[in-house]
Amino acid sequence: MNDHLSEPGGKVRLFVEAPLAEAAHVQASEAQAHYLLHVMRARAGDRVSLFNGHDGEWLAQIRDVKKSGCAFGCEQQTRTQVDTPDLWLCFAPIKKTPADYLTQKATELGVSVLQPVITRRTIVSRVNTGRMRANAIEASEQSERLSVPEIREPVLLEKLIAAWPTERQLIFCDEAGQAPPLAQVLRGATSAWAVLTGPEGGFDPTEREMIRSKPFVTPVSLGPRILRADTAGLAAVAVWQALAGDWR
Ligand code: SAH
């Protein structure tokens, strides 16, 4: 057995779609097999951790090693499934590198949904949700999450607000108007929430007015400095986790 795969804390964690249960047999994807066999130099009998977002975490043995693939045999459950806090991050997409970064970091911080939102001043015309999903899976594997955040297809701001599930509170990060500090709004908060941040150039005045007019919206300030879009989203998620999420 390879030492680097068996040492405590050094075990490779992989997300799979298949059900996980005692003696379950799970086929590795091509990319997983390549990573394990050719990058990590794993062999049959080496162990990995698997999770699928439903069945907790499982210790599994690598088996059926062939030139181009391998499978896993589930041995025992090492963690039971726990719910991720119910926090969506709705963000106006920003240029390529920050969107990757935002996906990875928001996943580490523990969001449940990432929703790209197209606003009037959004510069980015195409959002690569496949790439976002790959980033979210990798960050989930590394951060010991038991689930991968859902990556939604981009939606126009007007449509997002029109179809909003009204029992969910929407934290509107609004640097341009009078708004209470986020921590004040979250004091004693329960229920389902979402954070909304704008693009590089901010929301335009009609958008701000439309968002602010909805009963499920709470405008908040993230302090006296203007944050970049990616900083604003991540900062709001961190404060929410500390006051209303699973950092308590
Ligand atoms: N209005 C500015 C900057 C937009 S910053 C401009 O015209 O260039 C991008 C987004 O980050 C904003 O739309 C807002 O959602 C969020 N944001 C940045 N700083 C903030 C702050 N101090 N308080 C609340 N939201 C903030």
C-alpha cells in the first residue's frame, strides 16, 4: 500500500454520483482513475474516502485496476451525512479568474447554492457552469464537505426576483445606499437565506430600487469601504456563517 494514501489525513477524498453503502461497488470516472493511478501512483488495495452528498463519507478500497480505469469497493462509513447550512450566493459574474476563485472559496465557506445573476452592468457574457461545477467538486473534496454546492444556470436579475421563493430572506449587499450592517440584520436570525452581490460596476439605480421594494429583501452594508465583487460575496458569506450558520 502507498504510504501517502494510507497516512492519516493524507487520504484522497473523491466525490461520486453513485449510492454509497456497505459493499457498494462504484466505478471511478476516467479523470479519477487517471489521478489515482497515474498522478498518485495508487494500486489495488489502497484506500480512499468517498462522498456523494447523501450517504455520508465512506472508506473504500481501490479495485479492478486496469490500464485505463479502476473501481472502488465501499468498506465502512466514516462520517454520517450532515446538512450544509441553507445559504445561496447569488452573484453577478465577474471576469474569468475571480469566478473560479469565488466558486472555490464560497464552497470552502459552505454555501449550498451558487447562482450567477445577469444584471445591466454585468460585463461577462458567458458563464461556464461546467467549469464552476468542476471547481466546486474539487473544493468540496479538499475542504471535507459532505456535499457539493449546486451550480445553477445564469438567470436575469428580473427573473430571479420575480420567481423568488418568498420564504427565503435575501441579503442585498448595497454599498450605494443607507443600509444597516450585516451583523445587525442577522442577530438571532434563523430560516433560509441568500446573499446577492453586484458586478464590478455595481447595480444600476433602477435595479437597486426594484430589489429594495421586495418584502423578502434586506439591504445591508458591508462597511465603509467599497469591496470588489468577489470580496463582497465571500465576506458576506463568512459573516452569515459566523452569526447564523454552522460556525456557531
Ligand atoms: N458601485 C461601485 C462598486 C461595486 S462593488 C462601482 O460603481 O464601481 C460590487 C458589488 O459588491 C456591489 O454591487 C455590492 O453588491 C457589493 N459591495 C461592495 N462593497 C460593499 C459594501 N461596502 N457594502 C455592501 N455591498 C458592497
